[in-house]
Amino acid sequence: MKKVGVLVCLLGSIFAFSQAKKPTLMVVPSDAWCNKNGYMTEIDNQGQKIKVVDYRKALLSDELQMVISKINTLMTDRGFPMKDLQSAIKNIDQDNAETSVKQSKTAASITESPFDKLKRVAKADIIVQITYSIATTGPKKTVVFNLQGLDAYTDKQIVGAQGTGKPSFSAEVPVLLEEAVISQIDRFNVQLQKYFDDMFANGREVTIRIRKFDSWDKDLDEEVKDGVTISELIEEWVKKQAVKGRFSTTEATENMMFFEQVRIPIYDDKGNASDTRAFVRKLQKYLAAEPYKVSSKLTMKGLGQATLILGEK
């Protein structure tokens, strides 16, 4: 009888997992894999040359395309909605002026890396990075893999899985990878779902910066109504709008404010998907309305970093 009860509980857990709202995933090659295989390029980041992943070049690899397709299939079979890396890259090419560098005299240039652009355009909840290598011993091959689940809004690693497959005579890397990953993927996915469920209940974590243009004749210590300053007004708004009032004011001066660990809703009041841009847009409209009439420009870096620059549009 006890065994039956345990079985019922187990089946109930599996059913609940299958019915839960699942995060959207996108599989990408890791920086380490791309660097090892020569799929890097150099960009100018505010005067500093840095190496970044060249996803377009990496996807010229038929092997990588098949590996990503295999992981996508394994995740899709378990009910996870997937975003395709190749389609996301095509969408970047059609992106508008928001992908360009935006700057002012007081706000440093906001440069997006290819990874930031990819996350912003694809709008996946979680990025699954794959690293793999093949070892050959005689006629047999063995695959070593590492899967990392990253929060697309914070870049924090939230789950990982590593392993080595059994030696096999198979010559197809995707087949070797599937055999190696299959024993780890369900535990990996359960951890992904647990993290997403926490976001669903407590909001997703983002950062918000407030800055000002030099041309603006005010600063954040300016009183706008009944002795309340602009900085106090903004902080009170964030407190009311953040899920359960959760956020941290890391820095606040007359020229800038920096909010970290701001928990924003995954869905708005109408049940539509929300994000950092939509959240900060509300603040922008709030400040622009009577009686404050503060104009501002909203810029984004990736999905989880928004900057609102006060004083001009």
C-alpha cells in the first residue's frame, strides 16, 4: 500500500511538472567551445578591443548545427518551448536603430555585445550553453559535455550538467551527445523548471540605471512636488511596482541612480509577457505625465539592463 502511495505521488509530481508553465530556452555554443574552434571575432568596446563569439561563423559548422538541433529536440520532447539560434541571428540583421550605440555627454556609450543583442532579440528566458569535445581511442569515440543554464536577464548560471558518454563505434557526434546527455537532462530540466517557478512567484531579476543629460537644467535632487525630489519619486515608484517590493538601491547621487536585484513581473495584469523594457517604459510615462513633465530616453543592453536618461527624448 505504501508503494502505491509513493507511486501516486511520483506520478502526480511528473504530471504537475508537465503541466507547469515552462521557460523559453535557446541553445548556443559556449564561449569556451567557440574560442577553441576559432569562432571568435574582435570588436571595439568603447575604445577597448575585446574578443567575442562570432555566432554566424560558428553556425557554418554542420556539426554544431546538428548538435544544437539534437539538444533542441530533447528539450522540445520534454515540453520546453525553444528559440532557434539561427533564426535569432537573422532577426538581428533586421533589428532597428536600438541596436546602435547610444551616447550623451553625461551617459557613457552603451555598447551591446553580440551575446547581448542575441538575448534581446531572441527574448528567451534561459540560455543553454553547450560545450563538448570528442576523444578517440582506436575505433571508439567518447563525448565529454557540459551544459550550463544561464538566466538570460542576469547571465547568472542557474543550473549545470556535465558528463562523459560511454565509448561508442558511432561516428555521428549528435548521436554520441544524445547518449551522453540523456541520463542528465531530466535532472537538468527539473532544476530549470524550479528556477522558473521561483521567478513566476517572485519576479525576474533586472537592473535599472537612471542618468541625466548635461543639457538638462535639473538634477535628481530637484524637488518636484511637496518637497519630494525626483530621486525619491523614482525610488518610491520602483518600490511600488517591483514584485513584493523587492529591489536594492546600490547608488544614488544628484546625477545618477542604480537599482539592482529589481524583481519585475514575468506577466502583466492582462497576462501578456512582460520584460525590463516594458517595466521601465511605465516609469518613463509616469515621469513624463503631469505634474512632473520629465522627458527621458530609454536604452537597453541585453534583456535585463535598462538605462533611463532624463532631460531629453
